[in-house]
Amino acid sequence: MTASAPLDVPVGSDGIRLGSFLKFAGALDSGGDAKEAIIDGYVKVNGEVERRRGRQLRIGDVVSLEGRSFRVQA
């Protein structure tokens, strides 16, 4: 199975926190869902499992969840 290209999600130039990004990108419906997915280890940032909901994402970071990927864009 080939991974699809990440969906570009523009967030502005200041970056965004991981939990907020998951909601903003439409990957999850609520902050509670984002918190659970992150704590349970289902979310990866740049290929590494990330368990910090407050992780500050930077432009170019790729967030993956359930076979879907989203790239942080300015």
C-alpha cells in the first residue's frame, strides 16, 4: 500500500499546536477526540509518535493519523 501525499493545510506564519491543528485540518471532530488520539499514540509528527497535545508545529511538519497525512503550510 502506497501512502498518499499529505494534504496541505494553511495555518499562517506562526505555526499551531498539535491538538488545535488536528481539529483545524478536519482530522478529528473535537478537542477531546484529539486529546485521546494523541495520548493513545495514534498521532505521528514527521514520522515519530507524538504524545504532547501542546506540541508546537512548524511550517513543513507532517502530521499523520489513521493513514491520512496533513502538512502544515503558511
